[in-house]
Amino acid sequence: MSSRIDYQHVAPDAFRAMFGLERYIRGCGLETSLIELVKMRASQINGCAHCLDMHSKDARSQGETEQRLYLLSAWREAPFYSERERAALAWTEALTLIAEDEVSDELYDEVRQHFSEEELVKLSLAVVTINGWNRLAIGFRADVGNYEPGSMEKPATK
């Protein structure tokens, strides 16, 4: 598949705005490994090959195991995720699939057992951000396979 639009160069101000949110998420205090799992799970649900390639490489470069990455789509049955990670993955799925169902009070109560109010806002922003990136990458057919860990450290310039 060929790329449709190089959105970061066509609309650099918009890309910088998105990257500002990304930068916030990276430095918000949530565990890096948790954020990468969230990004991977949302990208699996959305079918975003570009983001799956990127975040699997980032996660591995930060010490994530192949086993946890391979079993992420079956996280409910796999014993390799902490209760906090499970809560984050359930929240990620609920927000990513929000058009299909509401976020139940039961899920909210479960997630709140593992995340403070502030952490839950940060987690939600991480989900919002990756869903935005997924839609840009899918809609404009971002290249797949060329990403190198660390290459997204700066937004494009004019």
C-alpha cells in the first residue's frame, strides 16, 4: 500500500499539536511499559499496522518481553500482566470501543482501585492520543516497517 498523505509535513502545526500531547503522555509519570501496552492494545483493536510496528519496537527497546507482546490481544487469559495493567487494558478497550457500549460503573470502579483520579485522566489521555494517531496513520496509510525506536523524538518543522 502506498501512503496517501504525509500528514506531518502537510500540516506541521497540527502535527506539532498532536506531538505536544504525545510528549505530555510520555512524561506524565505513568509507567512507560504501561503506556506502550495501552498503545499496542488500542492499535490492535483499530488495526493500525503503522502504530503496531512502532510501539512493538519501542516496547522491546525498553525491555518489554516478546511473550507479553504476542499475548496482548488475549491479555484476559494470559497470566503475564499485573492487576494494574489489566485495569488499564480494560479501560483502553472500553474507551477505544466507546461507540459500541458505554463505560460501565463497574469498570470505572475496578480501574479506580488501581489508578488515582489524576492517573486515570492521564491514562485516558494516553488512550485518546493513540486513537488519534491510529486514525491519522490508517486514514493516510502511513508507511509500515521503517520506524526506528527513538525516531519520533521531535515533530517535523516547517
